Amino acid sequence: MKRALLAGMGLIAACAGMAQVPNLAEAPGLFLLLFAIAFLCYVAGIVWLPVGSGMRSVAVVLAVGALARLLLVAAPPTLSTDAYRYVWDARVSHAGISPYLYAPWAKELEPLRDTEVFPRLNHPTWRTIYPPGAQAFFQAAYRVRPDSVVAMKVALGLAELIGLAMVFGLLKSAGQPLSQAVIYAWNPLVLVEVWGMGHLDALVIPAATGAAWAAVRARYALAGALLGVGAVVKLYPAALLPLLPIAAWPVAAGAFAVTALAGYLPALLAGTAALGSLPRYVSEEYFNPGILRVLVDAPALSLAAVALWVGTVSALRRDAPLPGRAVLLIGGLLLLSPNLFPWYAVWIVPFLAAAPSAPWIAFTGTVVLAYGFFLQQPWAIPWWARAMEFAPLVVGLLWWLATRPVLRWQTD
């Protein structure tokens, strides 16, 4: 236990260091160093935390996780300024204007501009891409404390804490040690991208993990409804729906459809304007592209491959535990995504707590090498960063192939 506490203290110290850097995008080398230290402490914590120590281990997991989160929440989001866009969208909605109608640069929104939020908006010529569920969340946080990025981060963090509770529930229902929650609770990618940068993906974590927990307990209507909630915030949680037992599809799909339709109905009534700049994002955004887009720059082909992957994984090993199948499915979605921003990977982490995979856990540490983008001018991800980013998965694949009985060298 002492070694696990030491690892936790190292993680806390690294998070404190990141929180003290005024602008991480202007100090990418320092960020990557601090993140590497945090990740090494994280891995050490996973290895050293006693599995059979009951609530003592859980207490350590929660205490270290809480301190790390508190240190990061007040820090300004500088690696990504998406949180400022959330506040802007809420401000536009609060003024009685749909954020799907106008880009921040539109003259119609000129009276709403300020010197704190507006200058930090990314893609100011794009209308919003965030779905109605996300917009509702932005507005709710805005009503509590208008124009506050920290308040928005706190609200997202509270949602993430619900996700952590869901992880404990999933582990308990699956008959696994609660200490495995350390894989999620201490994960530096989750800490940085949710509590440091304040990304919307925090809302997907409780929805997707809660759906898995409900499915493990055979509460399929609830699982479908929670996936519907996730899809109203971000579209991709819908991909988990086919992983549910075939006999449960009618109930789960019905609950999903009702929830998703209720969430999207106001936007659907607005017509194509409700798409905002989503089509533009799919076709024009190009950052850390997935493996297919590297070969062929055709986002539509990537989306078709995603659909094929979902269908394939949902048909395979249907008797296997859901968390492990979810890791496989989500991992494939990440690799096939037209753009792989580091925070896109946070929703695989709760499933890794229930179905640990060394290559994918390692990938949650190397995916941040995409922030090597800030190391050079003009901004671009160095080739070595791309190579190191996917190295754990390549090594894992080679190991898997080498250990397949059919591929072993015949020595007798």
C-alpha cells in the first residue's frame, strides 16, 4: 500500500505542475514531460495497489483521484479552447438566438462579443457542431454562473464523478475487485481532458458506463435510454447499442429511440440549420487522422468503415462480457475516426477498468503525443510523435499474433 500511495503522490505532484503552467500550448515540451511523469505514476499505481485490501484500496483511489481533480479544475484550458465555445453557445442561447444559426463572427452576434471568451473561440467562422443535449447542458451551467469557464468545467467534472460512481457499480455487478477503479480514477488522460481542459466528452462517460452497468444487470430499457442520452450529447455512444443481447434489442432500441428523438426533436423542427457546421467539420477538419484517412482522405469512407466495424464487432463473441467487447468496439472507432483528438479516447477508459488491456491503457498515455502539434512552426504533429502514439497498439497486435496457436513456430 505504501508504494501505491507513493505513486499517487507522484500523480498529484505532476497534476499540480501542469496546473501551474500558465499556457500549456506554449510549453508543449513541459506538458509532455509532466504528463509522462503522471502516466508512469499511474501505471505504478495500477501495479502496486493491493487488489485484496478492500475499502482501504478504494479509499486510496478516491483520495488521490479527488486531489488530482481539484488541482486541475481551476487551471485555464489552454491545450484546447473548446470550453470557451461551450460558454459562448450558452451565451447565444441565453440571448434567445439559436447557436446553430450564426457563427461567432456573424454580424448578428456582434453585440455578444467580449474580450474574455470571444477571442479564444476556435473556428469562429463556424456555427456550432454540438448536439441539443450538449446545448441544454451548456445553458444549465450558464444559468448557475454566466460567462464562467471554470463553472463550466466544474459542471462537466461533476458529471464525470457520476461516471466514476458508475465504474464502481459496473465493477461490483461484474464481480470484479473495486480496486480496479484505479485504472479509470487515476488515468491522466481523463484528469487532463476533463478536469484540465473541460471537454464535453465528460458527459458521455456516465451515460455509456451507466448503460453498461444497466446491461450487466439485465436492465435493457435503462441501458437503451442512457445510450440515447449519450447520443443526444455526442453521437458515438449509439455505437454501443448493438452490443446488447439480441433478445433485448427491441426493448433497448425502443428506449434509445424515444430518448434520442425527444432530445433531437427541437433541433429536427429547425430543419437542416440544426446541423450547424457538423458537415463542415467532417469534411474540413484534419487533425491526427485515423488509419484509414491517412491512406485515403475521404471522411465518408471513414464513416462507412466505422459502420462496418460496429456491425462486425457486434456479431462477434456475443457470449463474451460486454466491457471487453466495448473496449474492442471503441478502440476500433478511435482508430477509424477521421480525426483523433486526444480527448476522444476518454470514453474507453471506464471500460478498461472492467476489462483491462495493457496496449489500450498505454494508448491513453501515448495519444497525447498529438499535442506535439505545438512543438514546431507551422503547427504539425511530428512523425515521431505519430509513430510513438500508436506504438503500444502495434506491439500489442504483434504480441497477440505471436501468441496465437496457429502462428507459433512448430518445434516438435
